[in-house]
Amino acid sequence: MGNNLVNINMEQEYTISIFTEDKVGLLSRVVTVFTRRHINIDSLNTSESSMPGIFRFIVVVTVTEEMVKKLVAQLEKQVDILKAFYYLSSDIVYQELALYKVPTLVFAKGDRVEKLIRRHNARVLHIEPEYIVIEKTGHKTETNALLKDLEQIGIYEFIRSGRVAVTKPMEQLNAYLKSLEAEEV
């Protein structure tokens, strides 16, 4: 066997994109599918999609390929879930947003913090007399790197959003969206 073959029993990070109708209680039903299978959700984000009335869940999990296929099949059996897809990180463009609240006094220590913010491609979002809020977008490793550096200086709060993602391969998603539009006609 060649080195390019991936062991289907090996756990990997997958991003699952779920298209749904806008219904109350749907989040609970989606999460229940993962809970029943004892699968931890690494990240969860929900928002409107590009189609009116259609919402999109982005769920990040670390499982085997066999398990992610079963998850997607189980999700699609749920009422009000229109379609689900799964992707490896190489198949998507994704980001997360992180906010850091740091004491204003850390800026009095010279330009060290300003250089730190520039080095991490972050920006000052809000300034108050007691604290400053810094914003950073990027992958989890990037937002964690800034957190680690800020912890050495002083930090009050930290929060990171769930993953937002768009797919690189357009064929699968476009075909699905066209089929939805055809059903509406």
C-alpha cells in the first residue's frame, strides 16, 4: 500500500457544514446527535446562510472518517435538516475571532504591547480607562499564541468564537443549492 492512503480508523479534525430550516429547538436536536454518539464538539457556530430562510451550522469534531460519515447520515435523517457535508481542513477556508481584554496599564510599559499586537496581526478594538480590548482573527493556534503572549503581560478576559468556514470545492455545494432552488419553483 502507498503512503498516500489514510487509515480510516485514524481520528482527524473534520468540519461539518449543516444546512437547516430556521426552526426553534433545532440546535438541541443537532447537539443530541453528537451527544448520543459520545462525540465532543470542538467548535460550534450557527448563522444565516446566503439563501434566505436557510441557516448553517458549522461543527468541528475530531473523529474517524467512518464516524463522520455516520454523523452526517444521522444528521440528514433529522426533520428540518436539509443537507450536511463534511470536510477536512484542507478543503475549507476558515477563521475564528478572538477578543482579549487587557489592563490599560500594560500599555504604559512602553511599546512592547503595541509591537506584540502588530506581530500577531491583531488590532485594538476598544479603549476604556481600565482596559483595552484587542481583536485577532485566525486559526486556533494563532489566537492561542497571542493569548499566551498576553498572559505574560496581564489579561482580564479572553473569548474565542466558533469556526466560520467556506468550502474550496464549489461543485458539491452549488449542486445542492441549485437543487433547493429548483424545488422552490
